[in-house]
Amino acid sequence: MGIGWPQLLVIALVILVLFGRGRISEMMGDFGKGIKSFKKGMNEDESADTPKPGGKIEGPAAAASDDQSAKNPAKTSDNS
């Protein structure tokens, strides 16, 4: 059968009596803040995945030449 409108109304009234109007509004405010924070986090993740235009990207060529000179010091021109 399911829950109808009269049953939902009774449940809502019982919750209102148990918690009070102030506590329910506080819980709903916290719930709203949580949703807002979640949406903000999702937007930050999406923007972090996409690269920003105009950024300079350096290749690994400089790092590779530094590694080779560190491994083979005899091949550098500084050792005479």
C-alpha cells in the first residue's frame, strides 16, 4: 500500500513535537551548509582536472642532462 499523506503528516507532527522548531531549523541549516560545501568541492575537483591555459610547461630535457652528469662525472668538462 505505502505511506499516504495523512501518515506523513502525523510523522511530521511527531518530529516537530520531539525536536522543536528551533532544533529542526538548525539541522536543516547544517544540512544546507553540507550540500553547499559538497557542491563547492565538486566544482574545485573539476577545475583542478582541467589545465589552466597560458601556463608554461617545461620538458624533462633539463632534468635528464643533470642526471647524466651526476652519474658520469668523468664526461663533464669541469674535470681536467
